[in-house]
Amino acid sequence: RVRRARLVAAAEAQPFPEPNDAGARIRAALPIAAQFDADVYRAFVEMTSLLALPSEVMARPGLVDRVLEVAGRHRPPVPPGPSRMETLRILA
């Protein structure tokens, strides 16, 4: 549901909806925080490289708090290039 809502928002050039449950907030914050914190990055790589289960990594003391703290201080990066709406306007 969250993924679909994000795709619809992107297609309509709307801001992404805020995740409404704790798990979704952590999943959204993790890739952002991994760009700015070395410990979070290592945890992210362990999960994406299938070296450890997400439940094992996220159970580490203080990791979830660190993810939310770091992600709260940074905005998600803006993709390069024009938005979908700008592209459609250019092509019209």
C-alpha cells in the first residue's frame, strides 16, 4: 500500500505520503540515514547484501533510534532532471 501510494504521488507530482506505522517509517528512513551515518550504512549493507536478516540487524541496541534521528535531520535527495510533470510540459 505504501509503495503504491508513493508511485501515485510521484506520477501526480505530489509529495510522498508520510508512513503511518512504525515499520514503514523505519523502512523509509533507513536509506536516507544510510547516506549520512557510517554505522547505519553498514547495517543497511548487511541487509541488502543478505549477510544478516533485517530482524537481526534492527534488533541491535540503539540502531532504530539512530536511523530515525539521522533521517530526521536530512531530507530525501531530489532526483536529478525534470519531474514527470515538467517532462510532460516540455514534450507538449
